[in-house]
Amino acid sequence: MINKSLLLFVLVMLTYTSNAQQSTGPAPEATAAEFKLRFREVPKLEKGFMDGTPEDKKDGITVGELGVDGGNAEMIFRLGAQIADGTFPNYDSFLIVHKGKLVFESYYKYGRINLPHPQASATKVYTCLAVGRAIQMGYLTMADLDKPLIHFLKDLDPTQFVEGAEKITLAKALTMRSGIRLTDKQKEEMEKHPEQLKGQGQVQTLLALSAPITEASQSFKYQSDPNLVMQVLDAVVPGSAKDFIKTELLDKLAITNYRWQTAPSGLPEAGWKVSMTSRDMVKWGTLVRNKGKWNNEQLISEDYLKKGVNRILLTGDDDVFGGGKNVSQQGYGYYWWSADLKHGDKTYFSTSAQGGGGQYIVLIEALDLMVVVTAHDNENKTLQIIAEHVLPAFVK
């Protein structure tokens, strides 16, 4: 039987010169020696790898065939060729899932199927989902989201708090609106005394040094609020936040090949310093796409996802990460970014995990479409690229 994706790829390559190759075997893997290297020390792939019939690796990800299970294969292979030849530079992987099936998998430069990729701020979404797991298990409630954050932290001395500390709710911290404001000098002093940041000392120090928390200060500011959320998670779950995340999320999703660093507080990093493979990013996205279910088990509260994955506030279109002329209405939920992507005379709501350098898990519910991207040093236009080159391949 003729592989339609392969045939279309050949037709594209006959008219488009590229440093890319269609799959002729398994996706590129990092060697044991390369695993010991720092990420930037891993040798770059000489050629990009693209596959319109991704391998079923029995890893919990359903696979399909591009073109047969949706999508215009010629358009997507052309995009992959442009990534490979540097027209769209510094991408390490580009994966597409349509109607629950992985239909396109590609790797470039530092990308390997088995190599965890630094996630940067995409990590915040994993923290968000850990809170959702705690709600599903009853350690928190939806009502708790609107309670003062200090209500959950019993080792603090409230006599040392700045005025307004009680205004910080869990929901405010989940939307980058804690209102905590420190000067650069105060931040430098904190870094000089990491012993003050151990355990809940991290929160104590922040609430002692901050300017007063006011309605005006509780505006959106992209900062270290996820650390506050991780503190609450650690306080309410049995054992530790680290064990909870591993047992109740990572193990459930069969994610074993990852790196999750520890913050100065001794808790798991909440906003960055996590590495995941691209396929494991697909698992996180699939969990959300399935409204919190994995293997028919409700892992994340569906009510929580309805709230947090959607647009709670607008952050403005002046500086849209990954944006362009077809991207607008940038918004924010519980660490999930949102934007409207335009194709033709229609716009499609997208919600996404985003990390500096160019990490994305993008969900477009109206098309039952997911795009997972990893990149490095990428002053990117990824959302614009999706609007301009991916949407047309999946819009009927």
C-alpha cells in the first residue's frame, strides 16, 4: 500500500530544496554519551527529520497518518522543510496532533525524541495542573481559589507582613496578580541570603519586603508568583509537593524521562527549570484536551480546567510572544496564555503553555488541534506561523 504522506513529501521536495529528510527509520535519539552533556553541548542534527506516520511507541500516545487522519500533508511538509532550511530558524521539534492522533512529528538541531528539552516558563502550566489534581483529589476546593493564600501556610508570622498581604488569593497568584512588588536591590539581597528562603521562609521574606499589596499593585505582572502556588500545594497535599507531582501526575502519565529541578525553598521549581520530551508535552496537552481525563481516569478537575485554561484577563497586544499580524486578543488564565488566531475571515481561540526560547503546547479546540513546539534562542513568531501555515492545512 502506498504511503500517501511519503508520496506527498517526495512531491514537495522535488520543488522545494531543503536540509530535511522524510522518515526512513526511527526518529533521532540522543545517545547515552549525549545524555551526559549539557543541552547546548549536544551535537546539532545534520538534517531535519519529518514523519507523517509517527511510530506507535506504546507510550500512551495515539498515532495516525497525516493526510489520512486529517491535514494537508503537502502544506505541513513544506512548513517542516522551511524550518529545516532556516527560513524559520532555531526550532528543535514541531509536532501536530489532530483529533487525538499524533499525525506529524519532526526534529531539528537539538531535538531528539528521547531528550528532555528545557521548558522555561511552560513549566508554569505543569504547576497549574498539579493544583487541578489536588482539587480533583479533595485537598483543595474551587472555593479555596478565592481564599487568602496565607490561610494555607501555617508556618508564617503575620506580624511581619506588609499591609494587604491577605489580599493575595490562590487565584490571584495563578494569574500573576499577587501584587507583590520588590525593587531590584531587594531581589539581589534575597539572592545573597538563600537560607532565608528555605521552606515557607520564601513566602515570609516576600511578604515582609514587598511594597504594600493594593488593588493597584494587583495588576498582571509576569513574575515569580508560581512559587507561592507551589508553597500552597506543598502545604495541603500529604507528603511533599515533589512526591505528589511524581505520584499523581508524572507516574499517571508514564512520564519518566524528565528533569525537574529544586528551588532554593527546597520545593520543586514552579515556573521554570523543568525539562520534558516533546512527546511528553503531547501527553500534558492531551490531558487538557480530554478535559482532565487520562486512561478514563479523571486526573484534573474539569471545573478547574474550564476556568483556568480559558481567558480570564487580557494582557494586551503590544507584545505578543510568538505573535504577528494574524494573532490578537492576548489573554491569560491560570498560567495558560490565550490568543485569537486568524485564518481567512475566521478567528480561532487558542490556549497555550509558553516558554522563553520558543516552547509551546498550543490547543485549538474548534479544530481539535494541538501543536507542540520546542526551540532555542528563538525570537519567534510561532503563533503567527501556526495561523499562517498550520491552520490552512486543517481548516476544511
